[in-house]
Amino acid sequence: MQLEPVIGLEVHAQLNTQTKIFCGCSSRFGSTPNENTCPVCLGLPGALPVLNEKVVELALRAALAVQCKVPEASIFARKNYFYPDLPKGYQISQYDRPLAIDGSLKIQTADSNREIRIRRIHLEEDAGKLLHEGIDDTADASYVDLNRAGVPLIEIVTEPDIHSPEEAYSYLKELKAILQSCEVSEANMEEGNLRCDANISIRSVDSPQLGTRVEIKNLNSFKNVLKALEYEIERQTQCIENGKAIVQETRLYDADHGKTEPMRSKEEAQDYRYFPDPDLLPLPITAELLKIARASLPELPDAKRQRFVLEYALSSKDASTLAEDRVLAFFFEETARNSKEPRLSANWILRDVLESLKQSGIQIQNAPVRSEHVAALVVLVRSNQISNTQAKEVFQEMWRSGKMPQEIVSEKGMIQISDTDAVRQYVHQVFAEHPDVVARFKNGEIKLQGFLVGLVMKASGGKANPALVAKLIRETMEPLNP
């Protein structure tokens, strides 16, 4: 029996607002525990929620970016469950009438190029956070931080259209790029403003019926989504092949051991006892609201990728990497515009800038090197004022000091010698000092050309134009050949 995984993803994205969804408390990350709270988000008696208008604007922008239909009205519901980080004893969410439905998102992997259907997007408030360690040395104690309680979220739920961990990874990367390019969410997993739960089952390839579904939580990085799904596919496949039943449950991913572990039995909708929230009116979506949301949509990542290929003659791979991140795409276009060398600019960004960001552990918006630095460096290389080897040294100094490349080149006396007569003198000098090497080169040892170029570069203190050196060596050798 040939088996296949069937995967659906639920992504929670924190909306990019300054305040929470139903009150005026700050939604910023990193505040002192319980600093950003009030009677509304603490669920105190008599406190009433008031919907944040910015939340609706951003959610509609996200819905339109993934081709969703937006009904004329949606309804807030109470999702009832009891947990220490949920101060009201229920979460305000949306259930049978969500904000948006029936969307889709294109993905590309090495093996597939297809659309993943999006079932729904709904608004909800976040819960608080339980802290089990790092507060003090008190044994057997947990602490509750309610700063996140009431932070605005959208939950984006796919249909079970995903059939491999690689497709799940591709979907998440594309969704993150869309949310960031639309400025809907920072989509930063490290700060908890993008979270993913995965639902997975295994079935026979020719079966129309889904298998028993398992939900995986605690997926705090795209890499962990990939690994957790790989592990769970293997676990469920072995169960089926050995005649064991799959238990419908929620499992946690243990990143340290690379496996999933049972957490609790899987809840169904009826377990949450959903009902319309009596404190919140239905949310009407007018034609005017949709018009405003549509007008606010930027160029989306897929369109940007295609434009980069056509306008800048980049490869599909390079265009995809540069278009993934809104800030990186802007960095590239500014560099290309100022240098008038888009492909060379792309090479420096994809190689040196991204590698330096990775080593430094910082985001591009915090980099010590700006687009004008890279553009100026590209101009120096393209105009043969410095060699590629020198340019790499200049880049490292730019990253360290923040100085412009022209200043560094001047300080280090790096200006490349491209004057033909001056370089020819160095070539003659090397030929005179190494007649044996010249004779072997003349007799057919072509590989010695690189050695001779190195000697000329050394003689010139590394300042001679390497391409001109190679050209003059060949020209000088021609009269010597019989």
C-alpha cells in the first residue's frame, strides 16, 4: 500500500499595531511582565472590549493578498477553555462566520509548483504566557505574564492540501514574505509574532478519506516545522505498517531530541462551547473598507520576483531570495539604481551582505553597511579602480567601521593601476627577473600564466589591474614565440 501524508497548517500572525485588539494597552514585545495590562485584557468584571480599527484594516489587507473572499459581515465568538494564561476563562475569536474565506497561495518546491487553498482567516486575541523558569529559584512554581493577553492576531488556516514537509516549508516562507511585504505583521518567530501548528495524517494514495489527524504544537521555527513533520510522517507510517492505530491527539515537538511527544487528547469544536460574544456587535465589511484595503496592497513577492527577472536579468533563484524580504528587496533596488549594475549588485548582496548578516546575527535594517556603501563599492570594481580581491578587503572594513569605500581605498592607497604603460613596466620587470619561468611558459606550460600574473601583482603591490596584467603578458609573449 502506497501511503501519503496529508498536512494542513494553522498560522497565527500578530498584527502590526501599537495597541491590543480590544483595549489601548501597548502590544510591544519585551516589556516588564504584566506592564501592558488593563481591566479589559485582564478580564476584570464590568470591563468591555472595543475593537481596534487598525486591526480590521491590516487583516483585510492580508486577506486580499492571499486571494480570499470577504463576506459582508463576520461575528466574534467566545472560545471557552480554562488555562492559567487566559484571564477571562475564554478567548475572543471568530468561529462559524470568519473575516475571510476561500483564498489560495502559490508555492514552489524542487518537486512541485502548485496552489495551496486557504480555508479561512479569522481575527482573535492572544492569550498570556506561562513562565516556568528563569524568574527566581522557587521550586515547582510557574509565573503568568499577561502582556500578550489581548494582542491582535489573525489565524490563517489552510485546507489539507500539503503533501510533504518541503511544501509546508515553502508555504510558510511565502506566507511570511507576503505578510511582511504588506506590513501586516513583522512575522518574527523569535518574538512570537508568527506561530505555526501543523495537522497531519497518513492515508493510502488512492483513498479519498483522510487518516486520523494529529496536531503538532510548539513549532517555533520553519526548520522545526520541517523536522517535526518528517518525524511525525515516519512515526505514523510505522504505526500503520505495524497494524497499530493512530491516536487523535495534540503532540509537542521536542527540538532537543528531534521528536514529537503526546501532550493531550485533541479537542473538537464542541469542546470549546463557541457562542457569539454578547459584548461585540457583528463586524460589517463595507465596499469602502475593501477599496481602501485593496489600494494599500504593495507589490507582492511573486510579482516582485518576476519583475526582478525581467527588469534586472537575474536568475529565478537570485530573484526569489531578494524578493523574499521587503527590506532586502528595497536594499537591492537602491543598490542597483545607484550603481547601475544590478547583476553585480545582486552578487555582492547575496554573497557578502547576507553572509555578514548571518555571522553577525542581525537583520539587514540594522546592518552597518547601507545600500549606498555597496553601490559605491560596485562602481569602484566595475570602473577597474580596485580589483575583486581588494574589494573584498574593502567590504570587510566597511562592515567593521561603517566608512564609505572611497574613504577606505584612499586610506589604504588601494587605487588600482590601469594605465597600460605603467603596468607594462611591471610585466617587463618580472620577465627580466624570471627568465626561466618565461622560457617554460613560452615552451607551452600555459598554466604558468597565472603564476606570472601573481608575480606582476606582487611587484605592483597588488595595485595592477589583473585583467590588464594577463592581457599584457600574452601580448609581450607573442614576439618571443617563433
